[in-house]
Amino acid sequence: MYLKKMYRKKPLLYRCSPLLLAFACLIFAAYAEDGTPASSATAPMVTSSEGPAGAERPMPLEETGTLVSDMAIEELVARARESVVVITFSGRDGKQLGIGSGFVLESDGLIATNRHVIGDARPISVQFANGQKYEVAEVRATDSKLDLALLKINAKDLPALPVRFTGEVRDGESVIALGNPLGLKHSVVKGIISGQREVEGRNMLQLAIPIEQGNSGGPVLNQQGEVVGLVTLKSLASENLGFAVPASDLKLLIDKPNPIPMSRWLTIGRLDEEKWTDLFGATWRQRSGQIHVQGSGKGFGGRALLLSTNAVPEPPYEIAVQVKQDQTDGAAGIVFASNGEYEHYGFYPSGGRIRLSKFNGPDVLTWQVLKEIDSPLLQEDWNNLKVRVEEEGVLCYLNGEQVINLPRVKIETGSVGLAKFRDTTAQFKNFQLGKEVESLEPSVEVRNSINGLIDNTDTRNLTSAELSKQLLPHATFTSTLLEKKAAELERQAEQIRQLARDVHRERVLASFAEVLQNEDANLFTGALHISWLDNEELDITSYEQELTRLADILKSRFEESTSEAEKFSELNRFLFEELGFHGSRTNYYHRSNSYLNEVLDDREGLPISLSVLYQAVGKRIGLQIDGVGLPGHYVSRFVPTEGEPQLVDPFEQGKLLSRQDAELIVLAYSGRAFDDSALAAQTTTETLTRMLRNLLSIAQDKQEEERMLNYMHFLIVLDPESAEDRWGRALLAYRATRLDQAIVDIEWLEEQSPPIINPRAVAQLRLAIQQKQDRLNSE
């Protein structure tokens, strides 16, 4: 029985894998957005030696008097769920306006749904249960009277659902419906077909099933897994009554399609076809003078083009545009010399760098990166791109500065326009083409004038009407420059906040080191320092006093003759029955369960934090209580002066454990055979290390790199000779651009040459650090 309970929890014990840490973060070929190779450094992997414990099987759906068994439902749902999709369409502002359901009718990308689910003239998206998302390429057929629609997406080998086209559906037949009620994606509900009715001139299936907004278009399956209907209407008379269009009606749309490509379907934000021609898919829209693009193109690497129909002058000529990407690793910019198919040049930001490429065909093998550079001019917001095509040669400009010069090359005649790659979502504005285009950058004089007015104005008067009047002559550039100024100040403010956090960390580390220097290091106080690291307002002294108060309450209940066994019994009763300390099951992974102050406040925690408290109280009433670090489940052990020791599980409210219980815990969490080493008493350092690794795993799951780095500092205070932790901290410091710290650990690793870390990996990381330092110094 104890083994079953253990599997309800997922331990977070962390242990660095030497092989993983040695090779996880080398310099590391990857493919960039447009399919061409690019170098990058990966984040360090902090793994747990304890895999997730098996989750309990969910409770079966409640029976409603149907003939479908629970196992049949599970099998049907498992098969059908991969075929059911969430369908959404966007409003005029580009945000999600409607949501419904649908299913794969044919494996080549044909999706069935309700007509009312797809709205009118708006972009439509289809998302599968595995997260894969597609933009609808074509509305294959619609019928407003039947309220049915067929959509086409660019995909193959999809899991299609079988459809009963014969129309033979029995009243009382057991069915299940899959859909997305109220936005709860991929939900399942069970019921029966309670009749067949004519509703508003249509033959409909009446369902004894609760229907909500978002169910529309979802399939209704019989016991054989066939689609017999599509959920359509909710009854206003009853919560458990709805209607479905018979699936047999889909045959009418399949036999007589009326396909409409998305380029004609869209009218909201539709681009003028006399000005623009799109290639390779993606969704291009125009809003407020800007061109927006989203969705992956059909070209290799998600390539999609939007070519201007304007005549291109003879060289020399210039193309310019402002572009903003929503993804830092995206790629979008200018194309020129396009032959209207796969051949063209491209100048664009890509993964934080600026790139000029030549595209000679449909795949990466026919592409050539002519020039790629890091540039401090590249901005997180809008970037001004300009290409000047000479009679012989190409000049490329980024935010007013020339960044690429490609001389002695003859550029072919061709169209110009815009491009995006991969899943990049981007915006373009101020597209220009001409012999010489207007500069999108302010002059040095304008820039100095605006910055001078701001710098010389008292901060209390920045919103004054007088200042606005003074800036008005430069209104064309004022907003952009002021936004840049604000961003610069925000970066400076964040740097100051980071400095404050660093000072706090160093203060905590210094105090923590003092605690550890004592011969009888105080585990309870050391654990509170871990909490203090993440909570600057924590008053350690007040919680030490609270611990003393609890111990004093217990001592007041003892006589001189009270035996150790009686004290032990009263300790358990006091903490777990009277005060109610217990293991956290509802939110096991919350970091509060590792903070000893919050464990005291809430009387809830992890096995290890409850054990630390248990040991601390026991020690103060004169009992020897050790920590025992069983794999995945830390427990305590009462060691009397005379007699046999007794294992105790504070997480289970002081449950007494036998040796067999301990063996089951070891088996459940590690799969290893039990031996006496598992029962060894844990030192203060070992216990604090385990607490930190728990928090490290939580921070890694949440991708909180600053917290991870802080915990690594603590771990190295606990064990300065840990090569694995030195390597892990170097990787994290490199990622966080704490290059001075990274160099400290690299130099330690070079000097010590620990066999567990590959020297080549250390050398490559040092090179990567130096390259990053050089880039920062050039900015």
C-alpha cells in the first residue's frame, strides 16, 4: 500500500550527470530559420536522477446509462483525439475572435466542421492535440443551410476518422462527442442519440449530451468509432440537450465542392492584388498602413514571399522597409532580383544577426549565405533595412549604417518585395522602391536636438506642454527616438535592480558560509538561508525564535522522569496531530514547499523540509534525530540512547516505517536493490545540497536562469571542489552574460583538469566566452 502512495508524488532530487554536463553546451551546429547552418550555444541541462513517478490512472467517465463500456470509451477517445482539431479565426484586430472544433475527414488535409465556426472573410487556424498548428489554405466547400464547411490545410498523412455516410443512425445509440467547450481543448463527453428531429428545415440528430460554446463542429462517434454527426446547436430548454448535423450530409459537400482560396476568402485586411503578389503561402494582411505576416510558408524553411508589382528601375536603385519580428530567432526582411519563383536575393535579420543570402532554388542545398554578421545596430523593436543595387555591386544598410558591401557582382533583373522564414510573425511598414529612397533614419542634428531637449529637462517637467511644443518640429522621428530613450533607461534601471539582487545574494552567501564554518553547523539555520536567498524580506531570527517556542512548549510538558520514548511519542503527536504539519500533495512542486519559513507558516512541505524541521525540534528537546536520504523520499530516524533506531516519515504525518517500508521506497524511486548504505545518516552539507537541487530542478522547469545561477553559487559554497557544479555554473553564467563569473570557473577547471569534464569542452566554452566578450566590447 505504501508503494501505491509513493507513486502519487514526483520527486525532484537532482543529480548532475557527468557525461551530460561535459557535452551539453558545446558549440553546436544548428539550422537557422531559413535552413542554413548557424552557430549557437545551448543552455545547460540540469536533470534529475529521479524520473517522474507514475501518475495514477484518471478516474473513468461517469456512466450515464449507455451501452458503451469505460474501456471502449478510452479506446475510442485515444484513436479519435489525434484527428480532432481546434479551429479558431481572427477578428479585425488580429486577435482570436471565435473557437470551435472539427476533425480530419481525409488524410491529405481535409477538415470538416460547421460553417458558423469559421466566421466570414477572416484568417482561420487549425490546431491538433499535439500542438501542431496550420493556417487554412483553402475553404474547399461550404453550405450555410446545412451549416457545414470543408477546410483544406497543407498537410499529409493525417489520421482521418471514418464517417458513416449511409445515414443509418438508431435512436438510443450510445455516442461520444469530442470538442473544445468554452475553450477547454480536446474535451470528451458521453451520451446517447435521443431522437431525430427537423430543426429550422434541417434534419438533425437530437443528443442527450451537454453542449457548450466551442463544441460546434466536433465529431459525434458511435461505438464503432464512426462519425455519425457534427455537433451544431445547444438547446435553450435543457443543459443536457443538443443537436448535431448528420455526417451523411458531408457527402453533398464532398461531391460538389466550391473551393475558395484564402487569398479570395479574406477581405479583412486583404492586400491589394494589383500591388502585391504572394508566393509559397503564409498569411499576409494589411492593417493601419502596415503589412502583417503569420503562419509558415510552404517553401523550404517556411519561406514565403510577398512581391511588389511596381516596376523596378534600372540600376542603381534602392529598396527600403522597416521590419519588426515577434520572435528573437525569427527571420524577415527584403528580397530583390526575384524571378517570381525560387530565385532571389534576401537581406534580413536572422536569429539575432544580419544576413545577405542568395537563393538559387527550393531547398537549402541551393542557398548561399553571402555575408552574415553580428551588429550592435540590430534592435529588438523596429529595424530599418535598405538595399542599394548598383550597376555592379550591392550595398546593405541597417538602421542608417552600411553593414554589408558586396562589390563586383552583377545583380539580375527581377522583382523586389518582402520575405519571411519559418514560423516568424512579422510586421512591415514604409516599404519604398525608387532610384533613391527617403531616409527612414533621423539626421545627426535631429537626433542630437531631441536627445538634448530630453537630457536637459527636469524629470518633473517631461510631460509639460512646453516641451511637447519644442519637440514638434521633429515629430516625424520624435516617437521613435523617445521610445529608444525610454528603452535605454529601462535597461539601465534593470541593471541597477540586478546589482541590488547581486548584493543581496553575496550578503546571504557570506552569512551562509559562516553558518557552515561552525563545527556543529545548524541545519535549520542553513536551510533558512536558502529561503532568504529568494526572499530578501525574510527575518531569520524570528523563525529561529519560533522554533525555540515550539521546543519550549514541548519541554513544558515533560518531567525529569520523561523517557526518550515518551518524548518521541509526544513530539509526533504535537507536530502532526496538534499542529497539523503534513506533506504537500495538492501542489507538490511549488517552491514554497522547500522554503523552511513557509513550511513553518503553512505547516506543509516536502519530505526533506518537513524532516529538517522535525530534526530541529527533536534536537532542542534532547532527542537524536538523523536525516535519512532515501532515493526520492527523504525521511528521519529517531536514535535512542538505548534500543533500536526507528524510521519516521514526516511527510506522512509521522508514520513509523519498517525496514521493509524503506526497501519499497528505494525500489519505487530508484529501481535499485536495497542495501544498508541507503540508511546512512545525512550530513548537514548533504541535506542542504539536496534541498538546493530540488529548487534547481524547479527553476529549470520554469526556465528561470537567474535562480538557477544563484542556487549554483550556494552549491559551490557547500562543495568548492565539485567539478560538475563548476562546469554547470560556467554554462549558466555564459548564458546569462555573466562572463566574469564564467571565466572564474573556466580557469578553475583548466587548473584542476578534473577527469570528469572533457578539456576540449572547457576550451570551446572559453572560446565562446571570448567571442561574446568581443561582440559586447564592439557595441
